[in-house]
Amino acid sequence: MFNEYAKECLGNVLGWWRSRNLFQEQKVYQQTVQAALHPLAPCKHVLVDARVGSGKTRTIVNVLNQHFTDPRKKIPLFPTDATVNNFYIELLKWPNKYRSYFALTRPEVAAKAAGIFTSTDPDQLRSRLEAADSANWDVRGQDADEVRSSFKAELEMTDVRTKDGAPIRAINRGKLTSTYRRWFRTNFPGKQHLMPGAPLRALRLTTAGGAYLAEDDEGMPRNPIAKHGFDERTGNPFDNAVVTIDEVHNLLINKLYPQQIRRLRWHLATASNLTLAGFTGTPVLDDGKEPLPRLTHELETKRDQLTRLVQGRSPEALPVLIGIATALGTTVVDVDLLLGKKFREVRNLEGFVCSYHGPLPGQTALVLRGSPAEVCERAVSEAVELAPVGAARYFRKHRETLKDRDAQRGILQRYTNLEVAASHIMQSWYFSRTLASPDEYVPKLLEVANKVVNGTKKTLVLVKQHSGHQFFVQLLGHVRRRERAHFGILSKREDIEKFNDRDTNLRGEKYRVFVGETGECGEGASFFNVRKLYLLDAPANATELEQRIARVDRGDGHRGLPEHERTVEVEIACAMLPAVLRSPLGSWVWRELMGSAASACSPQQWKKNLQKTQEAVKCFTEDLSISRSSSRCLFHLRDRIQAMDEHSDNDSNVERLDAETCAEQKKAIENLRLKRGMLERLGQMDDAMLGELSRSLCTTTVDEEILREELPSRCAAVKEVHAPLRAVAMDASFCG
């Protein structure tokens, strides 16, 4: 078995490194990935299944660093522009050969990254940079953009210049030129080991599947990096490359640019002489679309899709595909699309997986009562009731979206937070009335704002843009002023650096609260030393929950705090309907009383309607003996209405009432003064119509639906499907 062989080899490599004190600042699970993907190792395609927050970016840097002199181009891929930019900052942070190369060629800019006073003498700067070569560099502030841009250009090797500013052509026809090699040896004697073997360019996933693959009129790549090592026989710009993919599961879920993502998958699967490392903390992807009965099967399917994607075509199949492509005068991707099914055999996963899901490194927080079941149970037990005006709006939106179940959940979730759409609430009239009476219009947001203001711990609040991010920032400031509290609030992604500054804001001394937009502050964002996390939108699936908690649960994420302060509490805000509306009986009465008005009435009028609903339900349950807890309570009410009808047919199967009881019940109903025809319409419904009515009623909020059963069940299913992948990891005995 390959894993037995891998175990022996990894043990020898790690032991050899340990004996020479190499890479000992790294954790064992980072070392095993580095060893498995060593240029001399037989593993060329590896899925790195590492816990979210465990330092995957550092591991990516390690993998690229050991391929520094490899003549193949280096293409690290990331899901967003923000994570691309963050990669270059991380590459400057940790000691590696790319950073050392940059210090040689652009010492005046590298000095800013290293925090060294800029001197006019380049040789003196290089000497000081060499002394700082083993230290971590902290790139931030106003110089960060300049340093990152210069570093990026230098690693692409498309703008190499002499001391006098004359351009040097470093790459020609996909290879380093002799002119460049000679220039490097002449200017940096004794530094031959710091001359890169090929350019490096970090790309966003959609760019890699789009502009990077663009061709000119002759069928050659337009991108200068893509030209490096390009093989005209195959026509694949990912041939002869070292590719790392952060959050590789995004190749299965991209919604905005599906065509680019598909093209990227096809080209990676058929690339020759490719080293591919796919990194993810969530290899078993739950997107929330599949219902629970089919969830396990769907998760297994996606897990297998991801592993096949990383494996690519077998070394035996690729030469055949290339031969056919050459004979037909087309690309290997086109041949694979036509004939690929004949070559897509199911392969054993041994040798293709590294996995780690143990404790995070460094001074890391303990997530208190952080299991999905505990977090969800606590959220439901502390749920906030919607006010009558909010319940009216929620009911209206529920009814409007009945025919579009796929969109219903996302739409309704917004109205557990806000009484009107996020695009409306910031308008002057809506804004002023909501801020004047937040308990009526946004009780769920107000509850969280009060908790934040009355708290003392450094806090992160995550809320979606369309669920009220902008308004919540204003509401929190309003409550802070009302309570005369004193703490700073940040809400923009570019301010994360200020929030995370351990020198000035370790415990939130300057900025205690960060209100982040969930999408903007998702994958790739880290928040340090946070003690409280509030999620204002219930995560729709297991992947979302894990990713959101991981924003504050990071490796070494609580450095600087004493051990007793290294804890995080997670709270999910949950909204529920008023008690009387949680049964089909109350829901039906409320919906009938609403009529065509969504929330055109004043809050006071909606309170009266809710009181009237309570009176009607009390009448039906006490005077008509209808059980409100029964799922068939509307059927029983219909039968009772028909029984009271003195014109009912004698042959009817409906229960007959004596005259005195009938009169009493009619009197009780008349005293309710319900809408005209309301009970008559119910009495005329047959079982089919009544069943459809019952199914269309709203008795719970989408928050409750998610948090009571669905989210805990999804998390449990993901854990179950994930287990076999972890078991087959080649480094399981080291990282178990």
C-alpha cells in the first residue's frame, strides 16, 4: 500500500529535518505537506485538507519556496482579489527565497517591508536586509500597496531592469534568457541560489479560467506568464507549472462566473508536468441546496468530485490524449471533453491526501460551547420575538414567495432582521422611524446591539449587506450614544488592520467592535483577539457556519492575551414569531386579518390585530374545543363551522350539535367581529383545498427552521462524510 511507503518516507524526511533543526518553527502537519510536495517526491497532485485557520497560507508559501529554482512557472490561485493581495503580504512576511530575491533586486522597496530605514546606498541596504532575512516582516500602513505592487512585478520577471534603468528581457519563449542569467551572476555574485527558475504570478480563480487562458490569433497565450513553458502540442497554459489553489472547494460552487470556473477545471485536469496542491478546510462542501434526506449522498458526490479534480487525468492517459490532440491539430482539453470519459478511471486516494483537523497552532482561543448543536440550541432558546408590524411584513413576504421556494429562504431571512428591505431602510423616512422605535421594527438587531453595548469584550459582528449591515452600524452607534458608552466601532474591510493591531487594540482599547459584512469579511479575513462573535444571519449550511466561526478561531489568533482570556463565545441571533402565530390556527387568523395590507398600518394597529388574533384563537380553543397544537386544527374548525350551519345537509358526515351548544358557539364567534366571510370561506373548503391552505401557512421563521434541526443535522452529515477522507490521508499517523 502506498500509504505505508509514504509513512516511512515522511518519517525519514521529518527525522532528517529535525536532526538538522530545519523547519522546526512549523507544525508537523505543515512539514508533512511540504515533504509530500517536495520536488523529488513522487506525489504531484495533493489535496491538503487542513482545518480552517490552521495556517494554510504559510504552507502554500513553503510549497512554493521549495520549488523556487524549479523551471516551471508558479501560479498560486485564490478565490478573491483580497486573498490574492493578502498572499503577497504573507509571502513578504515569512522568510523565503522569493522575498530574498526581492531584497536583492529592489532593496529600496524591500527595506520598507522590513522596517529598515531607507538608505541611498543599495549595497548597504542589501547588507542590512540580509541580516533581517530570517526575521518576519510586518508589511502594513501606507507603504503596503507600493511594496506589494513592486514585489508582484518583480516576481513576474517581466520588468527586470539594470541599475541604469535599462530593461532586460528575462524570459524568451518560455525560458530564462542567457542575458538575464549573466546579468544576475554579474550583479549578485555568490547568490546564484536566489535566482528564480521561473516567474510567479498569483491569480484569482476566475482570472485563471478567463483572461489567463486567452489566445492570440496564432493560438498562443496572450498572458506572458502563460507563455512560459507553453507546449503548442497540447495548447494548455497550465502545462509545466506548479499550481497551488487556496480554498479549492470554490471550483465546485462558483455562481457568478461558471464558464471561467469550468474552463479552469478542464485545463487543470489535462495539464502535463503539473504539480498541483489544492488547499481547503471544507473538502466536504455543503451548499445548503440539497434537502436532508438526500444530503449524505450529495456530500459524498461532491467530495469525490473534488478529489478527482485534484487527481486530474492519470499519467498513463495523458500521453494518449496528447497524441490524439496532436494528430487532430486541436488542444488536449478539446480531446478530453470528447473522449475523456474513456480515460476517467476511479483511482485510489492513497498518496493524494494530507489532512489535519487537530488543535490550532500558537496562542489560540477555546470556542466555548462551540459545537454546532450547542450553538444552535442556545440561539433558539434565546430567540427574539418579532413585533407585530415585523410579523405582518414577514407573513406578506412568505406568501409572496410561496411559488419560488428556492428564493424564499434567502428573502425571508432579510425580514427577520429588517421590517423593510435594506435598500429602503437607509432612506430618510424609514431610517428615522426605525431608529426612533427599533423595538418595533428591528427587535432582533436591537437585542444584539444592546448586548454589544453592555458587553466589555472585543467583539465581531457579521451581517449580510442585504440583511442590514449598513443600518446595524448606525443602530449600534445610536444605542451607544443613548447608553453613553465609550468604545470605537469599525465596519470596513480596510480597517481590519486597525482592529487587529495588537500594540494599540489588543483588547479593543480603541476599537472594541467590528461590524463586518459577511461576504466581504469571509474567506481570507482574520480577526485577532476577538472574545465575542455575533452572527446576525443564521448560517444556511454547515460550510457557512464553519467558515464564519473560523474568522475568529485562527492559529495564534489570540496571541498577547493570558490563557484565561483566550476564549471565544459564538452567538447566532434568532427571530421567532409571536407565540399565537406559531400554530396553523393563529397563523390562519392573522393572515386573514392582514388582508392586502403588508405593514401600511401603524405599529399600534398591528398590535390590535395581534390581540384580536389571540382572542379568536382563545375562542376557538375554549369555546369550540379546537386543539391549537393539532396539525389538523383547521380541519376541525371547518367541521365545527359546518356543524353549526343550520342549513347543513342531514346526510352530512359532519358532527351534529345540539341547539343550545350551537347557539352559544355562534354567539362567541359573533362577539369576535371577524372579517365578513372569513369563516364561511373556511367552511366551504374541501380536504384538498384545506390541506393546501395548511401547507401554505407560516408558523415558524426561517431562523427557527435552520437552527432547530437543519443546521445541526447538516453539520453531523458533513462530519460523517468527511471521516473517510481523513482516514486515507498519507500523513494520518503524524497528524492524527
